[in-house]
Amino acid sequence: MAMSVGSPDDDEQGVMSEINTTPLVDVMLVLLIIFLITIPIITRTVKVQLPKAANIPTVTKPENITIAVDQAGNVYWNTVLVPDRNALIGRCAVEAVKVPQPEVHIRGDANTRYASIGRVLYSIQRCGIVKVAFITEPDRGLGR
């Protein structure tokens, strides 16, 4: 690369109208080297065979229990309103000792507070029921 110094006769220095690209190229080469070094480190992962997910329809057995939580936080055992948390724990305790243990399906309204669902889930786990599932609507691809 050539650089224009000007003539020795010029007393005043003129404005340099050319862009010096050498620092830009240096910075870009350093960034390229950094990326080439760090990319193999980032992509290292432990080899694990992940399970394949499939949309399996829910098989409703007569012994399954459906607990619904509406928007106001009211809890329903199948279709019967459960008055309070102790009543829910009592019903769950009766079901927990059965062999085989029934599955509990929780249906929560989309606008229900998470705390309401969490209290129901805590009550079910406290009684010793192992099989708990959440029932959702399938995604039909309809954007909201």
C-alpha cells in the first residue's frame, strides 16, 4: 500500500481523503481467529440418545381421576366441587392406597393462576399419588 506524504514544499497539511483500511482488516482477522477457535468448544456436547416424542391420545380409563381447576381457582373432583384443600387431600389419600393406583389428570383453565394449580399438585403429591398428568388442548396451528 502506498501512502501520500505530500510534497516538501507544502507548508500546510491537507486533509487526507483516503480511508486507511489496515486497522479494519486487522480487527476483522482477529475476530475471525477468535470465532474459529471458540466454535469447536461451544459445539461439544455429551452424546445422548434423546427420546422421540409423539402425540399420543389420552386413554381415559374409568378408574382415572380428573381434577379440574377453573379460572376462579375452584377445584372439581371429576365433576363434583371440592370445598377445600383438606377435602382434596382426604379424597387423594383414599385413592393413593388402591392397587393399582389410579392416574390423576389435571385440567387447568388457560386463565387459572399458576398458584392454584400448584396447590392442587402439591396436595396430590403429598398423599403419595405417583401418576399425575396435565391435560391440554392440541395445538391446531391457529395463531392467537
